[in-house]
Amino acid sequence: MLIGIVGKPSSGKSTFLNAACLTSSKVGDYPFTTIEPVPGTGYVRIPCVCKELGVEDNPQNSICIEGTRLVPIQLLDVAGLVPDAWEGRGLGNKLLDDLRRADVLIHVVDFSGSLDADGNNIERGSYDPEKDIVFLEREVVKWLEQLLHKDWTRISRTSEAEKIPIDKLLAEKLAGLQIKQSHIKKALTKSGLNIAIPSKWSKEEILQFLTILRSIAKPMIFAANKIDIEGSEDNFNRLKDQYDKDLIPCSALAEYFLRKFAEKEIISYTPGDPDFTITKPDKLSEKDNATLEKLRIDILQKHGSTGVQSLINRAVFDIMDVIAIYPVEDQQKYTDHSGNVLPDVYLVPRGTTAREFAGLIHQDLAKSFINAILVKTQRRIGDNYELEDGDIIKINAAEGLK
Ligand SMILES: Nc1nc2c(ncn2[C@@H]2O[C@H](COP(=O)(O)OP(=O)(O)OP(=O)(O)O)[C@@H](O)[C@H]2O)c(=O)[nH]1
Ligand SMILES: [Mg+2]
């Protein structure tokens, strides 16, 4: 699973990545600081089952801080998008191509209104951030339209002449973009188009279908970034009802500060926490101390967090509808074969069955699957059981085939 970080130049994408992943993607006060996409590993945050079970764990594929599990997730910081990028403006559609692998997008928007549509500095408050939300969606849709355009006549005619469902042909065409046939089917139903005659669809109808497809296959949530700058909150308050839970106040810069101080163990802070404690006050300069205290009051106390962790969690759990599963080998001690307690957490789509889950651990395990135990209740389950969030599972497989 991959989260793409998108937005116009200088909106704060690299700062967001660096805060979330402690990477060192170059940050600059000028457009197109980032050119090549920069990957990073961030974390989703969940309450760990170790608390519920009252055990001390030894995580292997994730981190547990006092009962909070941090599970790795891949992020990708791409170059800034400007209006008409799909036609080659700015860095053009190469960066749209960088988004092919993304399952969900976090759109980092400068909510202080201090940048024009191309990311150039202008007077604070003189640009409406909602314009970015509108133009960036259009860019992604136009990119899809362009990708489809050159093959559309052939695809639509083949579908009609050879009676091959249009969703099947479209899925083949869009396979490299993480767009699945189920996404296409859903979008076609929603758009109400007559699937028997795709060659008769107008340009507007195709665009409308692609707009729906984009919202399903590349869902997007919005970081109301730079919320620490004066004026940002007014913009946020104006737009929050309209975008509801998909718009989250954010200060990527504040999160970056907190992570850096936490890394040096000067403060104690778990990403997403509503507060921090200073553990080594003697290591803090007066200036840094003042910055941290300001941040505590203006951001953490006012908004509950810096927003970075909330955005990642919302993208993964609410938008992608993923659940967390803990596999173990010993159902009494909750350990793996080396004795690590609650070693791993897997993030899997809701609806994943016990056998499918076995296959994610190891292909052979799906083949040799006999049954599984839900460790919390010691209940035996069959291959078709749909796992639930927080399940701890022990898989029983045929000997010799494991
Ligand atoms: N005040 C404030 N400044 C921020 C925040 N996030 C980023 N910035 C600043 O905004 C400027 C641009 O940040 P970048 O992270 O380089 O922006 P970008 O979106 O990656 O830009 P490009 O790579 O050019 O597309 C830098 O000066 C950052 O310090 C924030 O939350 N608050
Ligand atoms: Mg950048």
C-alpha cells in the first residue's frame, strides 16, 4: 500500500514526508524543490493489543511505545503539480506518472493563501486554498483522460463488436495505475452510462465517469497545512463543514520539530500525541524552548495534534478500509517461533479471509491451511472466516507442507 503526497509547489509536501518519515527530502522556499519522487516509511498508529492482554511485547515488524503500535506504511513525496500539468506545464505529466502506484493521496494545501497557483510567494491571505483542491483533482482526471484517449476508439469498438465488457477492457488498459476492475464497475454504475454502447459516450460523459473513477481509485484527503500561520484558521473554518473529515488542520513543520527533538531524546513525544514532555531541559536553547511552548499552545492544545498522524491514519483506516491483524504461532504465549510476543501486525483490507491472510504470510501456508484459532477467544475458524480488526490469529497448517 502506498500513500502519494501531492500538492502544488511549496505547499509543504517534503516537509510532510520528512515529518512523517524522518527522511531528508530537500525543503525549499521556492517552487519545484523536489523533482524526482522521494519515498519514505511512515507509520500508522493503533492501540496495541498488548494492553488489552496485559503482556509485554517484542515487536519485530513494527514499534510499540507504551501500548501504542506504530505500523510501517510507505509514502511517496512527488514534485509539485501546477494547473495544466497534464498538458506538460511545470514539470509536466511525468509526476502524474509517479502517482501510478499510489492507492490513496494526501493533498497538502497551503492554507495560509501565501502562494499563487504555481507556488510563487504572494501576499499572505490573497489566494483561496479551495482553488487548489479543485484544480488538483482536475489534473488527475485530465491525466486519466489523456491516458485513455489514444486507445478509446479501439477499446469501445472492440467491446461492442466482440461483446467484451467495457470494464474488463478498461481494467486491462489501466492495470498499471492501481485501478482495479471493481473500481471501474463501481464508477460505471455510479455514472449511469449505458455500458452496451461505449462508443456513443460523449467527451463530457467520459470525463464525468473518470471524475467518479478518480474518487474511487485514487481517493484524496486534504491537509490544511501551515495552520500555524496567521489567517490559515479562517480559511479552515470557512471550508471545514464542506469537506468534513477529509480536511484536517495540519502543521507539517510543527510535526517535524517535534520529531527532531524526540529523535534527540530532548522531548518525549509519540507521533499523533496531543502533547509532549520535555525530558532534557538543559539541552534546549531558550529559542527552541519558546518555539516548543508556542507550538504546544497554538497547535497541540488548539487542534489536538499536528494533523500529520491523523491524516496518515485516516488515509489508511478510513479511506482504504484496512484492518490490523496479529499472527502468532503459540496461541497460549502469543509468540512466534523465536519466542517474540506479538511480533507482527499486518495491515490487510477489510474482508480478508483466514486463508487469504495465511497466503499473505506465506504462499504455501494458504495451500496447507487447515483451520485457524482466534487467540483472544480460542475459537476455531475455517478458511472463509472474515477477519476483524485487532484479531490475533494462529494458523494451523498441514505438517510437511508448512
Ligand atoms: N509555517 C509553516 N511552513 C511550512 C509548513 N510546511 C512547510 N513549510 C514551509 O514551506 C516551504 C516549502 O516547503 P517544502 O516542504 O519544500 O514544499 P514542497 O511542497 O515539497 O515544495 P516543492 O518540492 O517545491 O514542490 C518551506 O519553507 C517550508 O519550511 C508548515 O506547516 N508551516
Ligand atoms: Mg518538495
